[in-house]
Amino acid sequence: MFKPLDPLLHSELRLAVMSLLISVDEAEFPYIKQQTGATAGNLSVQLDKLATAGYIAIEKTFKGKKPCTLCRVTPVGLKAFEDYVAALRTYLNVKPDTTQQT
């Protein structure tokens, strides 16, 4: 009856990161840190876990002479997030509204 929840996305911080990245094209590390309230070390570890799973892409560049870490959700990550939300709905017994048109 209940669909399994992706344990990688079931973490509060990783779910917050994915939710944030889905709403933007890309985000810099300080922005994600500020929005999630995470420490730099914890966020770095969680981003690495998401990147290892292929859910996000991390690009390290420079802005002038300062390092800049950019993150974006991948198609694999988007599918995993959509599947997670669908599975979560089975726990909440919420049916998607099929009357809305996209």
C-alpha cells in the first residue's frame, strides 16, 4: 500500500536542498547555506551525497579570484524528487489533482 521513501531524500537537509534547487536553475553554495540554515561542513557533506547519487551537479568555478560552487538539480534528481513526492502522497493519502492543467 505504501511506496518506499528514498532514504537519500528523506533527510531533512537533503530534502531542503533538493526542494530549493528544483525551484531555480542553479544556486551558489552561500545561498543554499543561508536558505537551509546549515553549517558549511554539514552542507558540504550532504551536497556530496546528492552529487554521488547523481541527483545534483556541482560545478566549482571562480568569481574573479574567489572560488564559487554552483549546484543544480539533474534530470535523475528531478525524477527521484518526483518519485519521492508521489511516494509521500501514499502516506498522506492525498490524491494528485488531475483536474489541473499544466
